[in-house]
Amino acid sequence: MTENTATKEDLIQEQILQAAKQLFLMYGLAKVTMDDVAKAIGKGRSSLYYYYKSKDEILDAVVNLELKAIRATMAKAVDQATTTEEKINIFFVSKLKLVREKGPFFDALESGMDADAISSFNEAKLVIHQGTIKWEGTLLNKILTDGIANGELKAIEKNDLDIRIFVMLSTLHGLKREMRMEKNVRDIEPVIDQLTQMVMHGLYK
């Protein structure tokens, strides 16, 4: 496969995923068909099957693309911060801002699903959640271990460090759920400032 062919196919895949994302957002997963996606990019359904064998494959690719974008944004924001406290604060803030930004897309996916489809989708969301927790835990671990290594934070035993990361992520995801329940009306920054202060109180030397 030549570089030009690879680039062309990458572009078509991107078009497919962007079109599918917009359709899922507008109509929900249940109402969107492969024909709808093909029509949105001006191609026949047979062309679509060359890249994705089913709507579920397209959904997986769209969700993975969204998750990749979320993680890249969070990692970049953390990397640009200077102190450990700033890194933890921006980790929390960027996470909740991205949840607020991406939430409508993930909510829209469930529109029109029957009970069986919702049950299956919830299983998929659990897998995504577990992967997210693992990735976020790894990033937090790096932030804290770097802070210990450069002398900003007191030394912490591995087991204690793991527990602190678990508590931090549980608190963050609890805040995420509360935000979604109250329709994201609360300002993020003051809440996260308080959380950061509480976290740092037990970390400084």
C-alpha cells in the first residue's frame, strides 16, 4: 500500500467516523443505520463495509476516538503545568470540563434503545469505565511519584499511594456524577480548588 493510498483511506475512515458521530448525536445509536452513514459521506453501503463490518464496529471506533482525544487533552494539560499541585488541579479540572463537553454525545447514544440494547450498552460502558480508571490512575501515579522524586511531596509507601489515588479518582467520579445529575450548572473551578487543597494537605512535607 502506497503512502498516498494509506492517506486516502485514513481520510475516508475519518469521514466515516465524523459522520457517524454526528448522526449518533442527532438521532441516537438505535436509529442510525449503515445506509445512513454511507449516505452522509456520499458513498454506497458496500464501500462502508470495506472499512467497518457493522455499526457496532463504527461505534467502537467512534468511542475510541473520543476517548483518545480526551486522554490526549488531559495529558497535555497536565504536562504544561509546573508544580505538583497545579498538575493535580488541572487533572481534575480538565477531566470535568471534558465530561461536560463530551457528555451530550454519550447521552445521545442511548436514545431510542430498548431494554436489551441498554443492558448491552451498559456492559460496554463498564469496560470503558474500567479502562478510563486504569489510565487516569497511571497518570495520577506519575504526577505523585514525580512530586515525591523532586522533593515537593513527602515520601509515600506504594500501598498508601495506591489508596490515595483510589480515593482521588473515586471522589472525582463522584463529582462527575453529581454534575451530570444537576445538569452541569455548578462552576467547576471553585469545587476543584477545594478538592485540590484537601488532597494536597496530606501530601506536602
